[in-house]
Amino acid sequence: MGRKVGIVCSAAMWAIAVWAAEKPGTDCSSCHDEGAKVSKSAHASVGCAECHLKREEYPHPADAPKPSCAACHAQQAGEHARSAHGQALKKGNGAAPDCAVCHGKAHETIASKTAEFHRAVPDTCGMCHGEVLEKFKESVHGRAVARGIVDAPVCTDCHGEHNILPPKDRASLVSAGRVPETCGRCHADVRLARRFGLPPDRITSFETSFHGLALKSGLQTVANCASCHGYHDILPSSNPKSMTHPNNLAKTCGSCHPGAGTRFALGKIHWVEGESEPWPVRLVRIFYLTMIPATVGLFLLHHAGDFIRKLVRTRLSTKAMRVWPSSIHPLEIRMYPFERVQHALLAVSFIVLIWSGFALKYPDQFWAKPLVLWEGQYPLRGVVHRVAAVVMIIAGVMHVVSLIVSKRLREHWYHLFPKRSDISEATGMLLYNLGLRKHKPRVSSHSYVEKAEYWAVVWGTFIMGLTGLMLWANNFTLRWLPKEWLDAATAVHFYEAVLAGLSILIWHFYTVIFDPEVYPTDPAWLNGYSVRQRHHTGHHAPPPPPPPAEAGAE
């Protein structure tokens, strides 16, 4: 019996040996000693035959295909093929990295989600980029990686893993336009900010600054995060070698603002409106956020009552007057040809300034697209804005010169000087329009309406011109003033534009277009003659009108 059992066992062992010799791929370890390495790698759960195809027969066919990472990692392979590394390989650069150069041999590949892999990334990239590696190791990010902090960024966090593109490529994660987005993945993350004690508003403050808005609109030459903080050699601002150390700010900012000096670096760089803004900006914001609603509110109250009364009197009553009652009341000349030229220049430049100015603040809006569409190739918006500003200044100079050389215009200008009676006129008219006064007050030919418009234009042109020149000649401004004063000028420029735009829409457009007495428009700005009734027949008769002259704000 024992002899029979021995014969059966021997036969079975012989059969197994023959079967194994015919199909060695079933147990690769019988010929290959890579099993121990594979079991510890990221491919531990992957069978040999999944990568090594057509090796069922032994000896293996000579035409058996080489293992391809793309068989399982098609997306990553495609990204690599389009990357700077893949394109270099395609052009015949044998030194360009492929999968094995970065990930190591397939049998020893480390899982990418491990701390070991994260820590090894800088050294891996450093095999080709040695100089960059040395800078990175000394940076705040490199030191954090060395301490084992897995949330600290390594090369692939900023440049991408497989889709690494040249910085000049607009799609690159480190292109000028995408740097804030890339940095923001960590610096706008509330969880990371709390964990590491980082200011959570750095990206927000940048995006609302001139640099951030210009970058958002597509301008590629404006400063981004790396322009000030560095690329691979980012250091804390307390480090004397840091680009943002107080002693180095003049040099750092001076790379874009040559000759700006050292004073402009004083004060806050990153600040958020309403939270950490400099005190000059805070005062400007409080002033305008109080004045704008109050002013616009008075405009609406005044015009609402005036519109209802005039609509009933001129359009809805049985004795309603014609739209342009030239046959009832003789037309009065209000603007001479040269003044209409000034008005045209002022109107066109104002509209273009409003459009091109708000396009910087709100570049995502549809009406801003025609201007900011070209920012990547040419700073069209800024050029258009500055040309319009020059035209407005020229119109202002023309007006001043005309007052100097023309006695007739000077005499008319005197009628636009504010008087104490203007206050009583405006108050009485507001009360009358609101139904709080029975009789319509006496209003002079050059009333508070024209005077308010004229002096608002004078004031607005001066303020917008002054702050605009400060921003245009920013290097000169920063040579004498700290940056926070330039920030204040920016705030004034913006809020004054809001106030001016609303004033034109609500006050001026009503008096010139939507007033029932002149609708669809007072043609004074076209032919010089006004259809407005200025010889009122209210409870108090007005004094005789002055000699013919133009209305300052028509």
C-alpha cells in the first residue's frame, strides 16, 4: 500500500513540474525574483500579465510588446505627451523625463498619496533642476516639506503632475494669469489658514487690488504673487533675504516701478475693504458711502415730484402743451457753437471713461468684454481710458481759455456763481414738488439746477483729473507718498466715478431728456436753442432773464 502511495505522489509531482515548465507565466517568481519588490510597491495588487502582455508561452515570443503605462494610466499619459517633458521627448531629447525617471521602476513605484512620495518629489525633480532644488529647500515651503508636513506644497502642487507646461503657456498653472489661482489653493483654504496661522484674506485682498483686477481682465504684464514673493525662494517677510522684508520692498516693487523710492512701501500691502483698509481709504469710503445715497436720494425725491406735476400739466391735462412748444414760447439760445463742441467732447469722453473705468473693476461683465478681450495681447482698456481722460482735460482747458478770451462767456459765467438765494430756491422747489408747498417758488433763469450741474462737472473733473494723474504717474506719486495714499486716490477715483455716473443718469438726463417739458430732449446741445419755459407764471413772477448765453451744464 505504501509503495502505491509513493508511486502516485511521484507521478503527481512529475506532472506538476511538466505543467509549470510549459506555462512559466503562471508563476513568474519561478524565474524572476521581483516579487518582494512588487509586493511593497503601488502595483502590489496588479498581476504581472496585466502589464507584460503575450507572455503566456515559454520561452516568451520575441515580438511581445513592452509594458506601457498608458494601458492603465491613459489620462496621465495623454497629459504627459502634451506637457513640456513629453514634447521634449517627441523632439528627440533623450534626457527628458518619462514615467520611469520620475516614478522609478514599475516594480518599485511608491503610491502617490503617501508621505514618502510627497517628501521625495523635490529630490526627484531636482535630478534635472538642481539649482531650483537648492532654492526650494531654503524656502518656507521646502523647510515645511523637510519637517514632514504633507500639506506643504511641493513642485507638483504648483507646476502640475503630468500636465507641466511652460510658464508662457496661458494654460500653465504657473502662467502669469493663473499664479493667484495656484497659490490660492492653499492660501485661500480656510482649513489650512487656521492650521498654520496664515492670513486667510491674502488672495481676496490681491484680487480686489489694481494688480489683481488688471490680471483678472487678462493683462499678463502686471504683478502677481510671485512677482513680489518670489518663485522657488519664498521666505517669511521677517527673513532679511526675503523679497518682502521691509528693507527689500523698495527693490522688489522697484522692479516694476523704477525710481519710485522707498516711502511708498510704508503701510499695508494686503488689505480688504471694510476690514483691514488703511485709515485714509477708510475715511474716503465712509464719506462717499454717506454722500452718494444722500445725494441720489435727494435727486430722486426732487425729480419724482417734478415729473408727476409736469406730466399732469403738460401731457395729461386738457390744456396740455405740445412736446416742443416753440409756437407757444419763443426759443431761447443757451449754447453757442463753440460751447456745443466743448459739450460734445465732454459727453463722449465721459461715456468712454465710465465704460473703460468700470471695465477694470468688473471685467467679467458682458459690456466689459469688448475692451478686456484684447488685454492678453495689448492693454487696450488702459489706452482707451487714458485717451478719453486727455480729451476731457482738453475740453476743460478749452472752457477755461474761452472764459478768458470771451467777454460774453465771462458774463454768462458770472450768472452761474452760487448765491444764497439758490438754497431757498432749491428748498422751496423740493417742498413744492413733494406737495408740501402750495405755490411754486420763483426760479431764476440760471437756477440751482444749472448751477448744480455746472459746478458738479467742475468739481468732478478736477477730482477725477487729479486722482487719475496720480494713478497714471504712479511712479512719480510713489516717490513722494506712501502706497496707502495712492490707495486712497484709487478709492476716491472709483467712488467719484460712481457719484458722477449716477448724477448724469438721474439728474442731468432728467433735466435734458426725461423732463416732460423738453421730452424727448432739450435740443440746446444740438442747435443751441432751448425749449424749456424759463418765464414761469407761478405765484411769484421771476425777474427778467439775463442776456442770451449758454447753460453751463446743458
